[in-house]
Amino acid sequence: MIPGGAWVLGVDSGGSGFRVALGAVDDAARTAGGGTAGSGAAAAGPPVRTAAARSFDTPVPTGPGGIDAEWLLERLVPVARTLLAEAGADGRRPAAVAVGAAGMAGLGDRLRAVLPGALRDALGVRRLALASDAVTAYAGALGRAPGTVVAAGTGLVALGTDLLRWRRADGWGHLLGDCGGGAWIGRAGLEAALRAHDGRRGGSPGLLARAEALFGPVAGLPGQLYPRPDRAAVLASFAPEVARRAADDPVAADVLARAARHIAEAAAAVHPAGGVGDVALTGGLFRIGDPLLVPLRDELARRLPGARPVSAAGDPLSGALAIAAALAADAPALPREPGLLDTYGD
Amino acid sequence: MIPGGAWVLGVDSGGSGFRVALGAVDDAARTAGGGTAGSGAAAAGPPVRTAAARSFDTPVPTGPGGIDAEWLLERLVPVARTLLAEAGADGRRPAAVAVGAAGMAGLGDRLRAVLPGALRDALGVRRLALASDAVTAYAGALGRAPGTVVAAGTGLVALGTDLLRWRRADGWGHLLGDCGGGAWIGRAGLEAALRAHDGRRGGSPGLLARAEALFGPVAGLPGQLYPRPDRAAVLASFAPEVARRAADDPVAADVLARAARHIAEAAAAVHPAGGVGDVALTGGLFRIGDPLLVPLRDELARRLPGARPVSAAGDPLSGALAIAAALAADAPALPREPGLLDTYGD
């Protein structure tokens, strides 16, 4: 036990940037948390207070070896020292770190190989959790209760657990799936715009006008999109336009109706047997509001009649802090599973 | 007039590589071609015989400035000299060059800025045509007759003309369209495989088995796909698997039925008014055969009842040679239009 409480670090790395937070877990909370975790709607770990945080607008790059661990480390280590200094804990070491990252399962080999040793050497970190961003979203949204979280921003993944094992659906990225997510909706909206431009069936003149207002003449759109490393984010940037048009534009409304169907199908595939637990919707996509939420509630009522759709209690960054706090306090944790939630240390 | 005939170069640059051919246009043919072009089912230019050719498996890269003109030049100039030498025309200069490239309209600025001067300096070329790959496909498939060509490989574009102007549909690339093309079909097939893996509705266990046979466990698929520069080609490599499963797998058959609908919609959007002319299908995609062609013929009959579906007379590389031969001989040519068919020189 560290006298005066422990410091923990949480990282949330996604398609449009990454965030780092320093959390304070005090001794009393750790003891209480260790004692009470496992009860009904418990948090993912002992209570943790966010002491300081930083946001970065650049996503961690993905190269031939997967997510670039060295690039992340070069930024994470100095930021961790700055946050500790800001919190008046200069020179202290974090008791645990939890990193949630998009693509952790398929693209996280380098993180798993490099981070445990590098964070021990650079910051004296003895306990580390590497989690899929879906797991940190789950921890932030539902804590340590059974149910399902749909995390949707640029991408989309559904994750459910009965607290014994995880079930995951989608989260395959913008070329293989993420059906109903921000890039999916934006891409479908841009396709409808280009159909109108070409005179193909299924086009939306209204979405064409919005696409030209945002990106200029559509002839230049491929040249603007394909060379960029953040193609999925560019596609997702058009999703709010689709939502804004939905009330007056049947093509835009149909895109969102199809998105709602995909999202409910992903939730239904992972929800605990018997329909136990809530379905939490989390992530920036749901800020587009009713044009998506109204058809989504209908689809969820049809496919998961027993489940209650709820708002997320907290975000993935708070979920990362909660996982780190549980790790620091030896408190009961969410199920560990390679690629979804890996832990390292003593 | 060059005594003894003229040499012309054709280039066909696509998503999975590029090809270069040297063509011989003899004086008699040039005169005859110049005299007869414009008649009914005429070729795009005077008759031209392929003297030598080379294929390259690496696609011309696309960077922040669009299609990489310097990269192409570094390869094209020595190959042109080699082909001339092989044809016994060492030291001769090509009378005209035609380059057909995927993405020419949106990504061809650098080619248009660099190639006219560079090919004149390096090879003494005085006449150059820069064409969309759809235009070279049209020239190869239908020559100088009105109608529509659907060119489909990794991507898909439909191009129609009444010989006064062009109409183009799709060809927007794998993120914005190319609906019904190879990458589109392969992507839809892989999505169905991953739906089966996740337990989502709409999955195909048969396509999942094929995806795992080709790419290994699907958990590794994002890591194999996203870091690659040729993502669209990787997706398209799965299209033949979808076709092979279509007879026994309703999910695979539905992917191809939707592809057929998209293809016919693109053809219908560009076909000359009144239904005049043939619809030619060209490109590697159609080698997957009946699983796509049977539903496609049905869709074309429904949407373009007056048009006759035909096989292409020649490929896009022969179309590039025909355009170069017409340019060399001052013969009537297909309609010129910025981004589709630009010509340079005296």
C-alpha cells in the first residue's frame, strides 16, 4: 500500500486522437472499493478521482507492425511526468497504468511487446493493463455489471459480458465492418451524394449540396480523401450532415435506419443470455441525436426486448482509470482475455 | 508523316499494376483510318498492331499530390526504349503516347503537369493523350461507336457517349463507390464472413471458412489489411470466393445480386438517350462469370431494355494504343473532355 493513496494513469487512444488522465485513488477508497466491488451496479474498480488530463488531436499511427508503440511512448512518458507534477506528486510513480486503444486485438502486438518493460523502466510502473477501447468503454459505461456497451464514434463495436467471459461484435474497422458507425454513416451519405451527381438511382441532391459545401466540387473528393491517413475520420465527419438532413430527406433517413439496424444486430449478438443487463450507448456518434436514436431504440426493442437502453455512466478514459485503479488495489476486475484485456506485472 | 509508318505507345495503369505496349501504325493504315473513322462501328483510331508489351505487378503509387508522375516516368521511359529496340526501331521516337490511368480525373493533376514536357524531353514525344482508364476501356471495347462501357476490376466505372459528350457514373474508388466492383464484392463477402464470426445477422459460415483459409484466423485480418497500400486489391482478391460460393450460399448470392443491381444502375445513368448503342462489359471482374453475369443480364434487361450487352472487342491497353494512333494520324477521335480525355502537343 502506498501511504496517502495511489496514482494511476489512464489512456484512451482512438481514431481521431488520444487522451491521458492521471487519477488519484485514496487509501480509504481503495479499501472500500476492494471490499465492495462485485456488488450489483459496481464501478469497474475502486473510486478514482481525475486529477489532471491532456488531449491530443493526432491519432497514434498504425504502421506495418500495428499500433506504433514507440510513438505513443515518446508522448506518454513526458505527459505522465507533467501530470504528476501538476497534481503535486512530482517524482511519484503511478501504481498502475491502463491503456485502451482502438484495434488492440488485431494491431496491438507491438504495444503488448514494448509497453510493459518500457513503462516500468521509464516511470517505475509495475502494473499495466492493455485493453481494447471497447473494454475501457464498457468499464466507463457500465462498470462491473453484466450487460452490453455499444461504443461508436468513427468506428463501432459492441461488447457484452456476463462477467465470466466477453462477447464482441464488429469493431473490424471501416473497410471490414464498423457497420452503423460514424465512418459507415458518412460513407453511405457521400455515396448517396455521388449517386445524385452521377444520375444513379438512390441519390440525394440534398446530401450532394452538403458534400459540395464541405469538400468543394465532388470531382476533387477522391483526391482529398484517399491520400490521407485518417480516411475513416474524414468519412465520419460527414455523418452529422446525414443526421441533419434525415427529417426532410428519405435517402438520409434510410442511411440512419440501416445504421440503427446494424447497431442493434451487433448488440443482440453479444448481450448476455436471457437478456440480463443494460445496453449502454457511448461515444461521440450518439451526439447526432434523435435521427439515429429514435430508429435505434425501435430496433433494440425489437431485437433485445428485455434489455434497457441506458446512457453511459462515464467515458472510456474514466473506464481506463477505473481499470487501472482496480489493478492497483487488487480489486475484482472485468474478465481478462487476450486482446481484450491483458494485464502485466506483479 | 513518318516514312515507313509510326510508332505509338499505350499505357494502362490500374489498381493492381500497369502495362505498356508499343504499337505500329503503318502509313496505309493511317491513311485508311483517317479516311474511314467516324463510320458505324469504327475503331477508336486507325488500325494499330501491338509490336511489344510489358506488364508490371506494382501499381503506380498515389501520394498527397495524386498519382505519382515521377515514379511512372522513371519506369515508362526506359521501358519505351526497350520496346522500341525489341521492335527493331532503336532510336526512333513514338509519334504519340496515350496513358490511361485509374483516378485520372481526380488524382491526375501531377500527370497533366509533368508528362507532356517530360515525355517530349526524354523520348521526343510530340503528341500525348491523358485519359481516364474508363476512356481507354471504352476505346478498347466499343471503338468510336456510341454506347456504354462498364469497366470493372478492383474498381468499377460506367462511361457512355453519344460521340458528342461523355457521361460517367461511379469510379469514385473503394471508399466512395465503385459499387458492384471487385473490392465492393470482396468487402461485402468479408463483412458477411465477420458477421458469421460475431454471431451477427446476415453472416455466412461458408464465407467465414473461405476467409480463414485465405487470410488465417480473422482476428488477424485488420492487421493484414489496414496497413497495406493496396487495400482495395486485397478486398477484391476475395470476390472470386464470393462467386464460387454463390450457387450454394444465399448470402453470397445476395452480394452478387446487389452488385448486379449497382452495375446496371451505373450503366443506366450514362447510356445515350433513346437507348442507342451497345453496353460492353470489360475488365477482370467479369471473369468470375455466371454468378455475376446472370443477375447482371437480368438487371440490364430491366433498366436498359433497348441496349444490347456485348463483350468488349479489346482491352484498355489496346484502347490506349488506338487513342494514340488516332492522335498520331490526326484521325477523328473520341470526345475530348478535361479529366476524361486531355490531349497535348501540336
